[in-house]
Amino acid sequence: MQGTQSARTRMRPLTIISAALLATTLLACGKSGDQTAGEKVDAAIAKTQQMGGEIKEGVKSTAADAAQATERMAADVGDKVKDAAITSAVAAKLMQDKNLSVAHIDVDTVNGRVVLKGTAPDATAREHAQTLASTVDGVVGVDNQIVDGVVGVDNQIVVSKS
């Protein structure tokens, strides 16, 4: 038995050295940059969260741009509706006036500025048309391009001599 113990005693340092070498090798493998499955999952989750945040910011930015564009379009539509209402109100006032109802006056409105084009029987009627147009709510100015005269049978303007 003594021979067996002696062989075991001699093998003990070799076993210890082999175990230490194996442990060192395993530790070295772990430090070489290899990640465990759990570490890989954690890294993937972190990257996904980062990308999710970037996407969220992109969506916010796009939504803000869309909201601004919608507001601009709504303002444009609102302005066009206001202009149409002003045009209708001015035209109605001109038609109600007995001296202007026979006149051929076109009314157009852009950004609250009314443009009057056509003919009026005389200078007084032309000026009166401008005064009427300027009394309508929302009118910021009147560009009176009405000429004195009447429209003849063949739609030719006959300039009055007033």
C-alpha cells in the first residue's frame, strides 16, 4: 500500500498543477471578449431600447412637422374662406345699390384686399362702389380699377364723358 500512497503523493502536485492550468485556461477564454448568452441578450435589449428611442424621436419630429404643415394649410384654407365671404358681401352690397346694380363690376379678394374691376355709370358711382366695399368686415384695402362708362350691347365699354 505504501507504493500506492507514494504514487498518489507524487501525482498530487501534478493533479494540482493540471487543475490550476485548466482553471487558468477557462478564465482566459472568458476574458477574450466572448459574451455569455445572458450578456448577449442584455446587449441586444440595450441596443433595441436605444433604437426605439431614436425611432420615437424621429416620429415626434415627423409628427411636429405634419402638425405645422396642417396648421399652415388650415390657415390658408381659412384665409380663402374669409376672402370668399368678403367677396360675396361686397358683391351683395354693390347689387343692392340702385346706381351700381346695373354696373358690371367684378369683385375679387386676396388676403382681405378687395379688387374692383369693371364699369360704373360715372365717377360718383365708381367712388361709391369703393366706399361700399371698404365698409365690409374684414376688408383691409380696396383697389378700385373701375372705369367710368357703360357696357354696350356688344359688351364693348363706352366711356362716359363726365
